[in-house]
Amino acid sequence: MPIIHAVNGITEMHPVPAVSPRLPAAQVMEAGRDDRSKGQEHHTADHATRVAQQAYQEQVRQDPAPKPALLAQDIMTSPVTCLPSDSTLLDAWTVMQRKGIHHLPVTSVHGTLVGMISNYDLLPYSHELESINSTEPIAGHKLAGIMSSQVLSATPMTEIREIAHAMLDEQVNAIPIIDNLRHPIGILTTSDILRAIVHRSPLDLRT
């Protein structure tokens, strides 16, 4: 059909020139948008790749090799205060109060680890133990009677991550560090681990 144009109120008839089939305008515009979108996506992906590569290279330049794992010997309290198993509750209470500590490894006559005593173990007897020069019978009881004989321990070369994991699993706040003869040579508490996190930041606990 001819195209009809209204020009200055006069209607003119023009023949339709032969043209090749064309896509609808909407499809042409959509195709253009797709091409531009693909181009933008390709550009964005290239840019993101370059940024990631630059960030990685910068990190490699700045970060030293991974630090060695933190070990018990790095942060443990040493030497450690111990008491023999034939010491009394009053002995343990007095030592804890004087030194401001909450855990004492208990040793055999040969100096090997046989138990642990904590301020929580002594808490039920605190009233009697606080009396000056206590003469209460409970004050003379031996540590062997109330100490924890099932004790977790570690070596100086045990990783802090393993110790912290054991503390969480067993719900304990202190672990004695022993040598190959099972003599206590140090102690590691939750406070020691927290102190290390504060003062050694950033702290690398990885293996």
C-alpha cells in the first residue's frame, strides 16, 4: 500500500519503494541493547579480573609467608607453682590467695603430675579456710581427697589451637604443660590465650 502523508493540509500519495524485509523496530532496539549489554558485561568482567589480579599480587607482596603455629611454650606461664598431693586444703588456699592464682597442679612424691586443684574445688570450704590460722578440721584435709585426678595435659610443643579445642570440649580453664617425664613445667589458662590474642594481634593459629 502507498504511504499517505498530510502536508499543509494537502494529501499526497507516494508509491512505496521496494525495500528488503526489516525486523520490527522493537526487535532492532532489543538487539542493539543486547549487543551493548554483552559489550558492557565483557568490559566489566575484564575490569573485575584485573582488579582481582592486582589485589592478589598486592597481597602477595605485602603478606609474608604464613606464620608458624603458636605453641604452648610460646605463651604458657612458667615456672608453675605446684603442691604435692599430701598438702592440705589450707596450703592450697593460702598459696592461691598469696599468688593470685586459681589452679594448682598436684604432684606425686616423685614430682609427676597426678591431679589438679582449683579455687572452685575449694569454694565449698572457703568460710572455714578464710579463718586466720584456721583450726577447722576441713582445713587439714589432704588435696588427694578432693583434687581432680583425671587431668588434661599438653606438651610445650602442642599447638594452641588443639589446647583451646580441648578446653572447650572438656570445659576446663587450665591445662598443665608437662615434660617427657610428666613433670609440670608450665600451665596454660584461658586468660593466657586471651592475653595472647590481645597482645600478639594479629594472631595466627593456623598450622
